[in-house]
Amino acid sequence: MSVRIKEGDKERIQAFEGTVIAKKHGGIAETFTVRRTSYGVGVERVFPVNSPFVENVEV
């Protein structure tokens, strides 16, 4: 998946590859959790399905 990251005045697209481990709620408040291992440390990120910062999701 690609996520839009805003740092100050700059904006960039960051790739985040992992496994979807959870899908919660429903409707407008629906979220999904993606987990990956980075340098031996597990990282989980929760994304709203309708977020404007989620650029694309590939399966």
C-alpha cells in the first residue's frame, strides 16, 4: 500500500508492505490494521478505510 506522509510543507508517498491482521468497525469509521517486521521489530499501523492519506492498496 502507499501512504501519503506530510512533513512540514513537504509531502511524499511512502510504501508500506505487510499483512492485514484486523478489520474493525464498519461504515464510515471502518479501519484495518497492517503488520510488518522492520529490522527485527514488529510494526503495526491502523488505517481508516476512507482516509485521504491512503493513496492505494494492492492485494
